[in-house]
Amino acid sequence: MGLEGKETEIRCPSLLGAILLKSRSVTKKDREQDREDLIRLLTCVQEPRSLNAELKAGERRWLQSAEARLDLGDPGLANLFGSEQLRLARAAYRLLIERP
């Protein structure tokens, strides 16, 4: 990408990296947008067991610590996401936080 005539590289995290970053930020107060972003990212996971195998124990704890704020059982999520999206997000989350 060019910026002011200079080439620059923009780094983009992997899906797992983005999920981990959002799981860390969602634990802070007033982070509803991060919560929604994390749910959207979880809907993109196609092989949760494969991603689970890549997780370090500390990273898995990051995901687990986000559970209360993530609140995937919140009925209000139906106003933001379709039922299939929520099913995918819940399944991906459950599989990512379990020990391999």
C-alpha cells in the first residue's frame, strides 16, 4: 500500500489472532462493539478443532475469561445476528475453549 508516495505494509492478523485480540478487549468495560466483532469473527471459524490445536494454554484462558462478557446466551443477540450465525459462534466458542 502506498502512503505519501512511500510503500508501507499493513499487517492483518490471522482469524485466530483477531479472535484472541478481541477476546482480550471484550473483557474491558463498555466494549459492546468488540463483543459484536468477536461474535462475527467466531462465525467465520470453519475448523474450530484445528484452531484449538494452535492455541497455547494462556491464549485459551484469554478466550475463557471473555465468556461472561461475551454472553452468547443473551436473547438480545437475536436482534443483531441470525440464528445460524449464533449457532456457529456458540459452537466455535465451545470448541475453542475446550482442552485438546
